[in-house]
Amino acid sequence: MERDIVRIRGGRKEVIRDSITDEFLLTLYLDNKEFVSLSCTPEKLEELSVGFLYSTGLIHSLDDIEHITVNAKDMVSGVILKNKHIRDDMVFKKVYSSGCGQGLLYYPDSDDIPRNTVTGDFRLQAENISELMKSFERKSSAYKKTGGVHCAALSDANHIVAFCEDIGRHNAIDKIIGEALFRNLNMAESVVMTSGRISSDLVFKVLKMGAPIVVSRGAPTSLAIRLAEQGHVTLVGFARGTRMNVYTAPERIV
């Protein structure tokens, strides 16, 4: 949206037209029962719904979904699962997120995300990371316009193959997960890129994806580093220009 604001510079006031980041509340219904409300940017809502269910462990692929409908006007998403009892059979933990808005994260108590280990021979040259980050920053049109969103992307060794923006870091990651599922992208041979810090809740999602490398302009937290070490995920922080810090599993960066 746009609105008039008063901008003050050096004690001088002027009225200008400014672009504001859109924020809406998406209500997700699971098997016709209200499950969760997500504060988000109103784009790629189908991808957000599917990505959220995947990262919480409620689904493992699109084959677990019988039907999905999204009403963008009313900001309502409805998902019908093939296994009608899956939600009742799972005990969920609520974790206060470190992300924007201090929202709640849900994940199954029986889920073995912390014990997942990423395997495979995927490698990436440091020079490629620098080039990918340049492409990543060029795609951040909403951030350049409003300064009010986070960005996330999925890339192979050379190109960005999925890109999303949202007011929340976790939503942005869930959107690229959903897009990867719809487009049948290989998450196990991909790089997750994010504009924000690398926190433990983000690493949980990456472990669920099976992605081997995470890259950010920001810093990782101590718990994110510990979880990445356990899961053999490569964390790359402060990726700016030709500089970067590799915190875990450095052998993947060649």
C-alpha cells in the first residue's frame, strides 16, 4: 500500500508518498478445523500453507494432501489431508520463535528433526556464493521499495531457482519450501539463502528440507550452530562481497 507520511531530515519537514509493506493474517484450516493463523505478506499463500505443513512435519510430500483451496480475498486457506487422523495422533510442541512478531512455532513432539543428518556430496565454490548473493540482493524488489520484508531463496550451484519475500523470515522459508514441492525441486542438492540471521528455528526447517547449505548476510546464533553441527549442515554467515564466514561443515565450500 501507499500513504502520505511526514519525512524529517535535518529538522526540515516534508510530506511524501511512501510505500508500506502489506501485512495480513492468513487463517489455515486443517481438515475443516481452524489450525493456525499466520501473519504474512499476501503473496504465494498456497506455497506458504503447504510449506508450513511440511516444515512442521504434518506432511512429507504433496501426496499427503487430498485437496487445498486458498481464498486470497478473505485470507483463508483450507487443506484436507488424506490421513484424516494425522493431527489427532501427533502431540505438538509450541516454541516461541525468535522471528518477527515473536510468533509460535509448532512441531511434532515425536519428530526427529534434531537428529536428522544431511548427507550427500553437494559442494559449492566460494566464488559461486558471492555471485548468488549478488543475484539474491538484486531480486529483493519489495525490500528496496519498503524496507519491511525478509527474503529467502533456493538455488543450485549456479542459479536462484525459487525466490520469496515476506514480513517474516520463517514465512519466507516456508514459501520456498512450498514452491519447491509444487515444482518438484531437489531440496537435497540446494542452497537455502536468507536475508536475516540464521537462528535455530530456521535450521529446524532446513533440516526438514534436507538442504546441505544455508547462506546469509547475517550471523548465526549459538544454538543454530550446534544444531547445524549435529545435522551436518553448512552454515555460511556474513556473506558480503567476496567475504564470508563458514561456521559448520566447511568441507562443502571449496
